[in-house]
Amino acid sequence: MTLPVLANDNWLSLFLILTGPFMGSFISASALDWPRRSNLGASRSSCAQCGRALGLLDLIPLLSFFILHGRCKNCGTPINRQHIVAELASTLIALSAVYVFHGWMMLVSATLGAVLLFIALVDYRTKLIPNGASYFIITSGGVVFYLTHGNAGLLSAIIGAAFGYGIFWSVAFTYRMLRGHEGLGLGDAKLLAGGGAWMSVFALPWIILMAASAALAVLIVGSKGKSLRRDTQIPFGPALALSIYVLWLWSGFTGTNFALL
């Protein structure tokens, strides 16, 4: 898969790696503020507990958390661990995109990873997946497929998105008919549609298998020996987001074209 190649990838690679931690910080703040979006427009970032305006030492991605020992310098309130997790994850996304892809595909892949990270963080906190982020994944997948494979690629993306949504919609509908309540949100269906749009219908079984395995592993580890119940709820979006990005990286690293399988 190739988009127009830059004359020199080094500058773009350096840009993505250096901005990765800062992007993670922004994604974390955005995810914590969703859907209000009230704090993002504030002139100065501040401690959520004491309201102290944050200085430069408080805002250095990755380093500030360790310099401040994970606590506000003023009131000692623990800093939300999501920030450091998001900054690390965003850095890994940038590094993996640079390592696996070339040219503009590095930027495309890093953007995909950033949006998926935002979706994962929001769903983990609220058990909701932002429609705007899912629609962006679906639409951008169609655009990338069109640029790399022409009209046939666009058709493949549309079919993949339709099947991805249809599979989870059918599961959600059947569960609701049998149980009388929701068991799988349609936000997950839209996210799977995005995975289908980026890698075609043939990637969907692998995405679902990887996501289910990851979610089950987290559920077992997180239970800490407690018995699991049938009505135990877990956000499935983070597992779906992770599996989509990992499979995307794997397809780029191995040269696998799911549209041609």
C-alpha cells in the first residue's frame, strides 16, 4: 500500500516521534473532558482538585509525572494515571507507525492510532464510543483504500464497513431479543465497521478474535480470583481499538492485503 512518498522520510519520522507524547497528553485531556469539552477551551490547564494553574514543569509529557512523583505539587492529589498511560501509548503508536510504514503512510497510521486511542480511553471511562470518532475511522478507511487501490479499494472498504456493522448489529439485536436488555452497544458495531473499512471484510474475523481474546484476558486478570458472572460488564471498545491497530500494523509489516485474500 503506497501513498505519495516524501522525498525524505526522516523529517516526518522525527516529527511524529517528537510529537507523540504531546499528542498523547492532548488525547488524554480530550478523553477525560468528553463529551463536555469545557476544559479544552480554558486558557490555562489546572489541577482538577485544587485549581492551581499548571506550570511548565507540570506539562512535560512523560517526564512531569515522574518528576512530580505522580502527585500535584500544590495539594498532593494523585495525578490521573490515564495521562501517563496515554502519553506512553501515543509514543508507541508514533514509533510503530514510523517503523512499519514509509512516507505519508506513517502519518496516516499514526492518525489512525491516535483516534483509536481516544476511542479506547473514552469507552473505558464512560462505556460509550463517540460517534464522531467512529465515523472518522470509517470515512478515512474508505479514503485510504481508494487512494491505494482505486475504485475497487473503495468498494472493498464499503463492503467491509457494512459487514462489520451488520455482524455486531445482529449480535446486539439477537441478545436484546433473548435477554430483554442491551448486551452489546452499537458503538462497538460502528467501530468494527471502521476496522472493516480499513482492512476489508476478510480482516473482520481476525479483529473480532483478537479483541475477544484481549477482553477475556483483561477480565480474568482484573477479576483477581473473584467469580465472574454472566452480567459482568466490560467496555469492549478498548479491545476492539487495540486489535484494529495491531492488525493494521501486522498487515503493513508483512505486506498482507486482506482485500485480496
